[in-house]
Amino acid sequence: MPKAAKSLLVTGGSRGIGAAVCRQAAAAGYRVAVNFASNEDAALKVVSEIEADGGEAFAIKGDVGTEADVMAMFEAVDKRFGKLDALVNNAGVVDVVARVDEMSAARIERLLRINVLGSFLCAREAIKLMSTRHGGKGGAIVNISSAAARLGGVGLYVDYAASKGAIDTMTFGLAREVAREGIRVNAIRPGMIETEIHADSGDPDRAWKVADTIPAGRPGTAEEIANAVVWLLSDQASYVEGAILDVSGGR
């Protein structure tokens, strides 16, 4: 009997980096669960693209910042695939450009709930399915951080940068916690990437506006980040544990 294809859940998989990861992982042979929070049409488009290329995928709704949604999402993935081999913690939000003294508590709470709490909740549920401690067969988690964790987001969105700093620390600690349970945990720190997230901050052209500050001379693409993510998920990265890989054009 042929070995079943590996299964992967990508949070925030309906657009940008998440969608690129879904497509490239499917091309590498993964069965993919495409998570979305509200834009079902975009998620179904990603699923259709994967299926058109001969892959297997399904869309699943869920707000990663809501515990009940996260638990239901992982239950659905386990029911559909019968296992979980990998998680990409990609879902995240940014708000409009603001100084810290201009930020409301509601803004900061929302951002931390989705970007930080959401990643913790998804990692928790993934570990329950993958860890040998819980009867699983191991797996891999890749967290999507940001170069903003190093740069601080000064005068723009310190709250977003701080949330990604938390993801870096989570990656270091969680990797050491579950390494002997068959789970590898790593992170990608994208730099300035040309995706729809810049429109969310009120400046859709920002990636190219700052191109001259990037040693590579241009923003990156979602596909370039996805290449790195799929490599970290693969057996080619079998001895990579607790690493944070900068994919930032040298910035």
C-alpha cells in the first residue's frame, strides 16, 4: 500500500504568503487545509488552483484568535486527513500606521490576540496531534515572523513588531520543548514582501516605496517566502530545529 501523502494546515491560507505556501506545498505532495477567517471565495480559489494541478485541498473557516474556532478547525483537519504532519502559523494582521501614543487598547488587544494567541493555540492543537507524547508520529511547525521583530516598527506599528518578537521567542522555546517528541519548530522572518497586507495598513504601495532601503533593491515575493517555508517543512531540513531564517533581501 502506498504511503499516504503528508497533511498540512496553513492558517491565513487564502491570500499572500499563506496562499503561496498552500500552492507550493501541494505541488510538493502535501494534502492542504486552507484556513480563512472571512474571505471564503479567496480560499476556494486557492483550493481550485491546487485541485486543477492534481493536488488535494479543502478550505476551512476559523478565527485563530478564538479558541473554539481553533479546536473545531483541528478536529476537522484530523477527520478529513486522519492525521496532521505539519502546521504553518501564518495568519496575522497589521493595523494602520500609528505611533504607540496613538494606539487604542482595542487595537493592541486585537493584534496580539490574532498574531500571538492564535499562533499559540494552533501550535497547542498541532502538538496534540503530532507529538509522540500524545501518540502521534511527529511533524513540523513553521511560524511566520517578520523582520519587524528586529527593526521594531518605529513610528509605524510597534505593536505588530512586538507581536512578531513574541513569535520569535515562542519558536525558540517551543522547539526545545518538543524536539524529542518528533516535532521540529522553526520560523521564517520575511522582510518587505509585496502582498495585500500593505493595503491593510493604508499604504498598498509601501513595498516599492522602501525598495531603496533593501540591499537587494526590491521587495520580495510571496513565492520566495513559500520556497523557504516548504524547505523547512521537508525532510531536507531534518536537522534544523529552533532556527529563524531571515528571508529579507539583506534588510
